[in-house]
Amino acid sequence: MVKKVMRDGQVGVLISHGWGSGFYTWGAPLQAIFDEKLIYLIENEKFDEAVEYAAEAYPEVYTGGVHDLRVHWIDEGVEFFIDEYDGAEDIVFKENVNWITA
């Protein structure tokens, strides 16, 4: 079970908005996008510390996108996926996807 940061019924999720390299979409494990310490560091704009922490906590992960991480607060239970284009990640909610049935 992945531990999540909760505030007012919402879950903190980290995504990288910068061009060039993503975070989750570039190999960070699911736990990393919900990581309590990483969320704290990003919210407090301690980006260099966040890079160091991510490299130590997740040594297999490319940390190039950590400086561009931002916290998004999503209602608990809402389904989503993280999409990426040229390194810039975005949250896509299940309710906004028009599935096609064969």
C-alpha cells in the first residue's frame, strides 16, 4: 500500500511541468509521486534538497525533472494518470477521457 499525504480530503501528487525530463513518466516509482518528504521539500521550494533526497530515496530514478516538480491536490478516490510530452507531465482525469469501444 502506498502512503499518501492527505489534506482536507485531497491527496498530494507530484508532477514535473518542465520540458526536457519528467519524473513519474521517466521511471520514478508510484511511491515517489506521493512521498511525504518530497512533497514537503517541493512545497517549501527546497529544490536542491529535493534532488538530493530523491537521489538517495530512489537511486534508480533520473532526477532531472525534480526541479520542475509541483504538488497537485486531487480529491481522494479520483482516478487519473500522468501523461507526458517532451518531459512536461500533466494530470489526466479518467472522467475527461472519451474511451472508444470496438
